[in-house]
Amino acid sequence: MARLSSSLVGLIFLLIGYAAAGPDPDPRPQAVRSSACQEHVNLHNRLDVVEKQKVEDTVEKLELELGALLEVIDAPEWRPMLDNTGKTVVDILEDPAQRGA
């Protein structure tokens, strides 16, 4: 039986390892793939910042609108309707036909 040289054994192991690993699914070089992933992460980070800013702007607008509504409700012309010791002047759930009775 012939003795296999160590370089031939190493080559066989290398080929077995390559066959077991299978082909590389992405033919682009590792540096290109890495930079593409980083660009993807950067894009998501920028989108998160934009979304956060939009949410903050919306909350500010809603706070302003709520403040304006509370000021209108607190105005003197609405005060008698609110200070009627538990009874409202107009019951919006009441049938309009029963109001006159």
C-alpha cells in the first residue's frame, strides 16, 4: 500500500471541507457584503430618527389642539352648562321629541 504524503491528505481534507460547506450563496466579496449590510443598518437608523421626529411633532400638535379645546370649554359662555350641579342643560343622548315635553 502506498503511503499518502501529508500535503495530499491536507488537500483531501480541504476539498471535503469545501464540499461540506457548499457554495457561497452570495458571490459578492465579503467587504462588499459587509458595506451593504452597514448601509442597510444606517438606512434603518435614519428612518427611525425620521419616524421619531414625526411622532414627536404629532404629539406636539395634539397637545396644542387639546389645550385650545380646553380653553374653549373653559370659556365663560360654556360655564353655565358645566356648573349646573350635576344636571346638564342639554342632554345629547335625550330624544329630541322628549325635550319639549
